Amino acid sequence: MVYVDRHILPNSDELPCCDDTPVDNEDQNFLPNYLLFLLELIWQQRNDWYFGVDMGIYHTTGVTPKVPVVPDGFLSLGVPRRKPGNKSRKSYVVWEEDNTVPIWVLEMVSWTPGNEYDNKLEIYQKLGVLYYVIYNPEYWQRDRHQPFEVYKLIDGHYQLQLGEPYWMPEIGLAIGRSQGKVGGIDREVLSWFNPQGQRYLSAEEQAQRAQQQAQQAQQQAQQAQQQAQRLANRLREMGVDPDTL
């Protein structure tokens, strides 16, 4: 990283909060937020992380610190979820975050090529982002890549990794694709996974599972009651009062 005198750098209030570039499809907004909502469940007891969606990252490794890079999603560790005074972030300004660079970024490819495989890759590589994920479910053949790719920064250069879900020990999570039900609709989503490769469920899925378990418990209780009643009836037919047993 190129170190610049912090006193001459603008603060977050002086910088634009985004680049005003509209997204090309709903997934570019939905899927990063889906990952954020999952983290709020998985790490609800932690306060040392921040996940940004479509937010500018201002850094000092580019031509000027006033021009941000704007990933679809990013994760930083070792920073507070909220700024002092419980304030929200307008943007992610690296020099205001104790020079903590995001450890993970996500770019989603749309019908308009966004230089995810070249220019942005170089930016994140120079910035020092450890994991760079590119999700390209529709246009991967056009771009001659795979629908889901994870790059890891090794010796200063990104290397494509194998395996899905892909385990990231520095984060303590794996990332991958899965089929999930969102709003009653089955669809492919990006998800976090545990070390055993099991997908973390959304709040909606957890509620559905709890309801199913409650229904199963009720059915089992009813079946047990019916079985006990049949046994009691059988005992009475044999001349035995079950209430005296």
C-alpha cells in the first residue's frame, strides 16, 4: 500500500457515498444483501466485522484517493459494525478504518461487462484484498470463465482456487452456491457454509424448519396418545382396568 499523509486526505463526509452507477439486474442488489442478512444471524454476537453492499471503498493504492472502487459486496474484519456514536458509514474509507482493507470482495457479472476479470482484479490485488469472488451465472461462457470463481491473494498475485463451497480459514466461513427458498421461491443463491460444508439457513428457512419440527412433534405426540388409547382399550377388552396399573 502507498502511504499518504492522512492529514491531507479527505474524510468520509467530503467523499461521495457511491458512484451512482445503476445495477443491471436485481441479483446484484439481492444476493449481497442476502449474504449480509445471513452474517447478521451467524455473527450476531460479534461486533468486529462490517459487510458493505454497493458501497465505495476509498483507498490510497490507486491514482487518487478520491476515486473509489465499488464492489457489489465486501467484508472487513477487525472493524466495528457501527462507527463511534452508533453512526452508519456513508462509504468505507480505508484510512479511517485504521488502514484495514476488506478481506473479501464480491463482484457479480451482468450483461454489461464490468472488467471484473482484469481491471477490478488488478485493483483488488493491489489493494491487498485476500479473497476475490466473481459470480457469473449467466454470462460465464461469453467471458470464458466459470460461473463461480474464487481467487486468493498469494505472494501478491491472485490465484484461482478449486472446490465449492470454498473454505476460507481466515474468515471462518466457506462460500458457495446453493438452492434456497427465498420469499417462497426456490432459486440459486450465494451462501455461507460451516467447516462441515453445511449451508447456513436464512431466518425464513429457520422459521420454516422450526415450524416443521413443531408439527412433527405434535404429530408424534398425537400418535403416542392414540397408541396409548388403543392399548388401554385392549386391556379393558381383556378385563384389566388400565387406570389401576
